[in-house]
Amino acid sequence: MKKVLLTLAAVALVTSACGQKESTQNTAPTDTSTTSPAAKQDAKPVELQFYFPVAVGGPITKLIDQLASDFHKENPNITVKAVYGGSYQDTMTKVVTSVQGGTSPDLAVLLSTDLYSLLSMNAIEDLTPRFNKEYFNGFYEAFMGNTKSGETVWSVPFQRSTIVLYYNKDLFKKAGLDPEKAPANWNEMREAASKLTVKDSAGKVAQWGIEIPSTGYQYWMLQALSLQTGTNIVSNDGKHVYFNKPEVGEALQFYTDLGRKDKVMPEGTLEWATVPSDFISGKTAMMYHTTGNLTKVKSDAKFNFGVSFLPANKKYGSPTGGGNLYLFKNISEDHKQAAVKFMQFLTQPQRVAQWSMDTGYVGTTKAAYETDLLKNYIKDFPQAAVARDQLQYADSELSTYQNGQVTKLFNDNIQAALLGNMSPKEALDKSQQQADDILKNFRK
């Protein structure tokens, strides 16, 4: 929708010190911070099972374990057992299996777009009465779109992202381009990519101008290009998609042309995880990727790099992405209250700021950017503010009922167009028909 910036000792120091300082912000009605130490010791012990994925580079597992440990220090009667679930898709599969088997976890980080799938399973708890309005108002509005169905809030933004453009300033300078000026629109990007595509003495491309991933999240990349062309591809009720609108066709044509016509991007399949490696190694001068990889690029790149808004077509635009915190329904009330307390803990301003710095994900709350921690970080590393600033042009990510099925068929057809096995129009018409067949039962 990254990393080893700080040692775990530093993470522990910051996260353990910040709880009381910001306790008046993002506070849930169930907060028991005023309970006496003796009462806390006497409280019934609770062990929470917390599933989480890893979708980007960096020490996410260690960071989550540290947060769980810090929470336990503040709440000795609550133990959080963090369970690494693999990728987002793998974690969702584990959650579905657990729910169907009657052994639901207490809470989990899952894609924000899994909302309607979880609702159709009757698996998750309504969070609207669990937190006050001020708490939800503290998050950026762009991130709240995929948390709601109507006015009911079903999840809490956690590791959220948008797509940004990363570019190699050293290669820009070498190609005669202004290293302080990223391409502002599609035409500028195409022209820059042409100058940045370099062949070796044998005529083989040694350096690509641009790479946009085409596995796993190609729907997300196309959605960004569609937003830039003037339309989103999904309704806000999870029941309708607009895959074959003319603007989406224009976007997919541009996406395919970069490789097949303009020859500034590799043709065929570009693996999601390989693209950041190609950028860091200098195999590509620009890439579209999640801001969630920002810390990894900062840590591993041996060159000067810039981060910018995605280039515009008719306007700027990017879908949001990443994961939210979900509370599950079929658990006891004492577990629900403990899980809500952990959600509150994770979303306090100082922790949101630290998480953003450690991972590259966008800080989800406005208050996080008002902390000295994140202010000083952005002052020294202004690239960290780009994704936050781009939120004004962001919209909700593709999320529907039967989201896994809809996303897979869309991904498959986009890839067929990128490979030249279908025209963009054929791919989008087929996607629309297949999605309509799936979603028609939810429109009654």
C-alpha cells in the first residue's frame, strides 16, 4: 500500500516514554489509564492473539514484538501474542480459516480493502461505539474512506500508504535533467524516462527509465493512473466497479505503452518486490511504489534520491493503501476491551510518528505530524512529508464484496494487456463483465 533506521533499544525507549505524554489525544471511551496500579494488578489476565502481515522490507516483526512488549509493561494484565501471518493475502487466509473454525483472533492488521469480505462473513466488531468521534476525527480523512460502510466505522487506520514516485537524482543529473525537479505530468515523465533509458555497447538496456510493478498490486497502479485521468474505479458501497470507463482505458493504454511502445520500461512482468531492489541497485532511474518502502530506500540507496507526487494527467491522484486494525466479533467482552486499549496504544501520536519513521508508512493522524519527533525527522528528511501532502489528492482503494475474486480477475486481465495478450479495451471490458457477474448478487 523501509527500514532499520533505529535500533530496537531506541524504539523501546521512544515508545515506552510516549504513552503518558500524549494520553489526551486519540482517546477511547474505554481508556482505563486512571486506574490505580493495584487495580491493574488485580485485573483478570487477558492474552490477545494479534495477527499481522509484512508487505514491505525492514524489521517489521521485531518492531511489532517491541510494541507488544511495551504495551504489556503499561498494562501488565494484558499480554499481546503477535502472530506473523505472512503476506497480506496469507494473513487474510489464516484469519478466514480461524473465523470459520471458531477460533477467531482477537484483532488483526488486514488490508483496508478486506472490509466488505469481512462484513460478509459477519466476522468483525462495529467500532463506532467503542471510540469517541474525536478519536476518529484525528485520522486523515483520506484514510477513513476504507474504514467505513455508511457511517459505521469497522476498522482503525494503522500501516497506511499511498503510491509515490521515487527518482534517482544522480542519474537525473547524469542525463542532463534537473535533479531537483521530478516529472510533474505524464508527458514529462515519458520524456524523462526516455533520456534515462540507457543501452550498453551490445545494444541491451542497462538502465531503465521507469518501472511500475505489474504483479500483486497492478490494479492499484492502474487505479492511480485512472484517478489522474479523472475517475475512480469503484463505488463507496462495495457493490459497483467502473473498470471499462474511457478514462480507465486511457490509463491502461499509457501503462502498457511505457513498455511495449515507448520502450522506457521492461515489457512483461515486473515483480512487486523486485522493483525497489532495481531502484536501489540503479537498474531503474524511477519507480512507482508504496511510501511504505521509503525507509528501506533511505537506508539502502547509495545515491541521492527524491520522492514526489505521482505525475498528473488531468490532475494529481493516488489511491490510499495498506492495512487497518480490525477487532473480531466472536470473542469475549474482556478481550474486546483489551483489544480496543491496544488499538488506542498503537495510535497515540508519538507511536504513530515513530512507526512512520521506522517503516516509511504515512503517519495516519494529524497529531503525529505535530510531534517534535516527526517534525524534526521531516526537517532532516523532507521526502517523508510527500505522501502526507499527497493525501489531499487521494481517494479510496478498490474495495468490494468478494474483493479477493474481483481483484484477482482485474489483476489477471491488466497483466494480459501489459503482456500484449489482450488490448486494453478487451481487458477492461472482460474485467467489467466478470466483476458485474460477481457483484450482482450484492446489489439486490
